[in-house]
Amino acid sequence: MQHRTQPHGAHGADRPDGADGSHQPNGAAGENGANGANGANGPSGPVRSGGADVSTAPPAQANVGRSPAASHRPAPRRRRGSGSMQMRALAGYAGTYVVLAVAAVLTLGPFLFSVLTAFTRSQQFAQEGPLSIPSPPALENFVSLFTSADGFVTPVAVTVQVVAVILVGQMVFSVLAAYAFAQLRFPGRDLLFWVYVATLMVPQVVVVVPLYLMMSEVGLRNTFWALILPFVLGSPYAIFLLRENFRGVPTELMDAMRIDGAGTLRLLWHLVVPLNRPIIVTLVLITVVTHWNNFMWPMVITSGPEWRVITVATSALQSQYNNNWTLVMAGTTLAMLPLVILMIVFQKQITNSVGDTTMR
């Protein structure tokens, strides 16, 4: 048998284990020196030495003869520029908070200014300017609103009645129409729905003149019915939003109630409406806010203090009291106070409705 000469630096058959095994070339090992041939990085297959196949040691025995220096690996180096990356991240966070703080000031500043001015006496406002803090806070502006001849008693009462009637009418008719468009089948259903929803794209100012002429022809100008009839029979936005949510009601539940003998109205009020309560609460708030703040149509269709709503009354304060800004700000604060209370009370339902709509 022909004997192969091992390369320079390889260990012989009788070389003790672990003796300078780090200098062996890959795959070169003796019969008893396989453990010294850098077992961590060496091949795991058999090594040929002197014409015979010698198997390498198993992984459990590969580190037996290693020197202590070989078992210690150098610590990973820290990335260059990590400090600059952290600085850029901190700068980004700081810029974000600065933008949010500026947006909060611009959004909440007018409301804070209105409240502070409402509690400021007219003499202090004239002497110290609009940014003065009331010292002490006074309620004389709010008292004047309700004790004057053309005060806020009638506008508040009229606004509450208008909003209540429109709210009930819109919720009832919008729920019925949305259920019909979502679950019932009849010819032209989809075409009629999209034509009705397309009216959302028509600005309100475009229909003011036709509505005014219609109300004048039937003798309803400057009446309570003229304030509510254009809005009481449903809202395209409400019908669109409710229809999309009603279509997500599981058909298994509806079929189970139909098997139990439930009719359309029972199915609607005992299954569909309870499952969509958060979105209905949100629509209630949107309807209240929209018609509480409605200004253009009440200003056009009414004249005089009899059917004046709160927004028109607040606008009239500026000319009625010769630019008495403390009184005007008191009226503005009073007009927005119910809406702020509603949003605080029902903010959980609004959050739930947004989450349910996103999941669907």
C-alpha cells in the first residue's frame, strides 16, 4: 500500500490531542489528533489519514482538549454611528411632539379664549385686553343673556325642540331605510341607494334657494315646520353608514330568528339594532352636533326672535349689543357647552363604533 506524506504542519498519528490544533489545514488530522483540529469549525465527516478513514470526534467531545484562549471569542464590536442614529431618533420624537403641541394650541386656543372672555367683566376686558385672565371670574355675562328682552331663553328652547324632533325622525327613518337597502331585495334597490347617496355631493348652499321657495309657496316660512321638514326624513350619510354595518350582521342569527317566527320589524329591533348600538350612538351624536350648530338654513327661513335658534341668536349679539365681546363669548360658550358634555359622556361609545367599523 502506498503511503501518503502529510503536509507540513499536520500532526502525526501519535500526536497528543489538542496540541496546537489551530494551525492544521481543513480536513488534515491524525488518528488520535482529530480533536485538536479546530473542532468548532472543522468538517464533521471522516478524515482520510495514511490511507485509512478516521472518523472525527462527536460534537460532545470536540471541546475537551481546547485551550482556554480558544474558548473565549472576542466581544461583538459596537456599530459605528449608533450614537448618531439615537440622536436622529430623539430629534424626530422631539419634532413630532412640537408639531402636536402647536396643533393642540391652535385647536384648543380659541375655545380657551372664549371661556376666559365669557367670565371676564366688560370693564376689565376694555382695560386689560382680550388675553387677560378674569380676576375674579364673574357670571354677569351669563345672567345678562337670560334676563334681557331678547335673551337666550327662547333660542335655547327652540333649538332643543328642533334637534329633538330631527334626531328622532332621522334615526327612525334612517334605520328603516338602511335595513331595506341592506337586507331586503326589490327591483332597483342598488340604483336607488346610490342615487340617494349621491346627494351627499351636492353642497347645502345649492339647495337653499329651492327649499326657501318651496316653503314660501306652501306658507311655512318662519314656522317650526320649516326648520325641521328638510332634515327629518333621513340623512344620506346615516343611511349609508348604517347600511354598511347592517350588511355585516351574521345571516345565521337572522335565519334562526326567522325560524322562530320573527318578522321583519322584530328582526330589526331585537337583533340588528342591538348589534349595531355603538354606530347608532355615534350617529346620534353626529346628528345632534350638526343640527345644534346649523346656522344657514335657520337664518334664511326665519325672521324675528320667535323661531330664532341659538346660533342665529349668538350671531345677533354682536350687532345687538354694540360689539360687547364678553357677552358674545358668553353666548358662544353656552352654545358649545352641551356638545362638549355629550362628547365627554359618550366618548367610549364613539371609540367602540370606530373600532367595530374598522374590524368590519
